[in-house]
Amino acid sequence: MALVHREPYRHIASRHGVSTGALQRHSREHLPALLVKAYEAIERDDAEDLAGEVIKVKEDVHRLKERAEEEGDVRVALLACDKALKALELQAKIEQLIQTTPTFNIHLTTEWIELRTAIIKVLEPYPEARESFLKAITRVGNGSTG
């Protein structure tokens, strides 16, 4: 958790008896995938909370629409129909956010992990090339290509 919360490497290293280099490598090689998963979970939770609020608003709109109809206030009833439709549209958009369609994450496949490990081992005698490779795959994993 300390790495995810961006606590300084030297503090974590001294507390756990590891090198800052090891922490940097661990962070670079493992955290991006974990952070993506955490972000998606938070996003889904937020969408579910929002969906609950929209449902409450929809219930209020329907209740007020029925009341306007009972009182014969056609203008207010039509306005309530418009608001109910907008709430329904919003609910549909939120439900699309909540859907958990399977995603393919190459960084988690056995084949990629084996290939990455083999490349890193081959590049061990060439620390600059190894570092460049690790930086490049980190950038690609984070969605940037520059």
C-alpha cells in the first residue's frame, strides 16, 4: 500500500530492509496493472452509487408526475414526463459504465510475463538498454507511446 500511496522509496526501503532499486523495479513491473484494476473498481463503485441516486430521483419524478395527473395539472405532468425520460437516459448511461465486460490485459498473460522476463535477462549485460526497455514497456502499459 505504501507504494500505491506514493510514500518515498527510502522510507519503505528502510522499514522493510530492501533496496530502493528493488522497490522501483517492483513498482514499475507490477503496480500499473494493480492501479488499473483499483481505478476500475473505484469507477464501478462510483457508478453504482450514482445509479442508486438516479433511481431515487426517478422515483420522486414518477411520484410527482402521478400527483400532477391526479390534480389534473397536465402542464406539470408533461414536464414530469420529460424529467422522467431524462432520468431514464441518465440511468442507461450509468448502467453502461457499471457493466463489466471482460478486458484483455496483455501485461497479465503468462506469455507476456515469460517474454518480458526473457528479454530482461538477455539485456542484463546491457543496463542502459535494459532500463530503456523497461521504461518503454511501462509507457506503453500506461497508454502513452511517447
